[in-house]
Amino acid sequence: MVNFKPLDENYPIEKQLGDDAGPVVLVNLFTVNPEDQDALVEAWQNDALFMKKQPGYISTQLHKAVGASSMYLNYAIWESVSHFRSAFSNPEFQNALSHYPSSAVTAPHLFEKVAVADCCTA
């Protein structure tokens, strides 16, 4: 079972799920014992295949830290917090969290694009 750790202790994912925003990007940092990396990727793949079928899903990508680190970063784009909340709260998804290795720790957080003059658009 994956263990949850807030990326922002002042406003954890549980609070963010009550917000109304969109589109949003889920950034999720995973750490796992080196010997559990294959199991983490397999569990993540199963979750990603489930999420791809959910309303409001746009895309996702998994990244592995360079070198011998056993840290992973996932980002997923959703049409809205509401869509992500529905998928994340789905009992089928919640039950699948038990397939992660016991050493897995995840730190999920939702973000919105920010417009910065001459740099990027929202």
C-alpha cells in the first residue's frame, strides 16, 4: 500500500480536492526502495490505464530521477479538479493503491498554469 505524504502540509491534496479549478496538473513525487522500483512502475501503469478511461483525463507522463535515485515524478493533466476528484475517489482506484510496494511514498499536489509576461500563458 502506498503511503501518502503532503507536498504542501498547509494545503494537502485532501483540501485541494474541494477546490473548483481547471484545467489542473497533478504533480506526484514517488519514492521507493531501490528493490521495489519495478513493482512501483507496474502499479503506476495499472493506475494510469484506469485513469485514461476516466472523464476529464487529458494525459500523463512518468519520469525517473537520473542516476541511482529511486525517485519518480508523475504529472497528469485533467480538465478540472472535479474530474480528478471523481477518478481519485473511485473505489476501484482506491482499492488499487494496495498494489503499490509497502516502501512507496507518494506526495501528490494539484497545480494551475500561471501566466507570466513574456514567458508563458495560463
